[in-house]
Amino acid sequence: MEAFQEATTLADATRRLSQRVEQEALGLLKVMRAVCEAHHLSFLGFDFSLAPFPRPEQSTAAAVEAVGPAPFGVSGTLAVAAALTEALRQARYPRCGFNGLMLPVLEDAVLAARAKERTYTVHELLLYSAVCGTGLDTVPLPGDVDRLTLASLLLDVAALALRLDKPLAARLMPIPGKRAGDPVTFDFPYFADSVVLDVRGPKRADSALFGGEWMPYRP
């Protein structure tokens, strides 16, 4: 958010974020080198994935809205997500891990709020993972979601990960007793209040698609 405050264009925002990441990495690298030398350790790199916290001033979705279309989820969101990931790619620092854009529904105050407003769906979150992120993260689902629907969604995540040759995760959270659209609250400082997302969409998965059961993906 701080890197985007003075930005005038998406390209300018990408450049500013990249520079800010390099500055932070340089300071941290000095500390890590000293620690590694003192304890005879090897330092492999940083994972500067843009991970939010459930406060508006630390929201990835708010950053997306600051430089692109609003609200999060409308056309153009994919382009901004790609630009944020490009900022990390351009930054010069030793790296390991994901180094991408994270969009965890319950860990981002604005993302959680937009879920209440229904500006995006589970399938759109998966679409954004194609250019940026870590898959489907802390997604609240109906408690009665069936096994086949979950398997079908995981199959989409797996297919995307294999096609793009990058790791994608899925933290799917069926909430007992809750249906799509129901509010969810947590006594947990790392989660924001939100609603249960509808994983089924206009059509539920047909068991005939997988011959009556989930078939492992084979490229």
C-alpha cells in the first residue's frame, strides 16, 4: 500500500513495489549473512510473497483496488494481479519459495469484505492463480459440500499447477452448519469476518464426468 501511494500508472506501481522489495531485502540480507556466518548456516533466499493481514492497511485486495479497477473481482483484476507478481519477478534478491501474490479470503480484510458483496467467486480466485499466486487459500465453503464437488475443484487446482509447472495449494474450509452466503466469524486474530462462498456455481459436478468417482489427473 505504501509503495502504491504515489503511483500514477500500473507500470509505475510495479516499479515502485519492485524497488521497495529490493530495499527491504538488502537490509534483511545483511542480517541473514551475519547470522549464517556466526552459526555456520547456508542462506538460500527470501520468499517475498505478498501475504496480507486482516486489517485494511495491510490488504492485498486493497492494493489491487488502489492501482486498478474496483471493487476487487471486476474485469481488470487479473491484469493487476499479474503486475504485482511481475514486481516481485523484477526485484533483485536471492529467492526461494512461492514469491507470488497471495489471495487468502479470510486473511485479508478487503478480500473478506468483497466476498460479502459477491464481487468474485471461487472460480475467479483460481483464475487469478494462473498469473500470480498460491492457489485457493482459506476459502470458507458450505458445510454440506459433497466429496465429488471438492474433488472436482481440487482437480482444477492440480491441472493448473501441472500446466503452469508451479506449486499451487488448496486450503478449503467447509464450515459445519453453514450454507453459501451465511456469515462466518472467528475468534482468531488472523481471520477476518466474511461469508461462505458457493463452490458449486450454476451447476454442480456431474459424477458421470469422472465415471462415478474422482479420477486422478494425468497430463
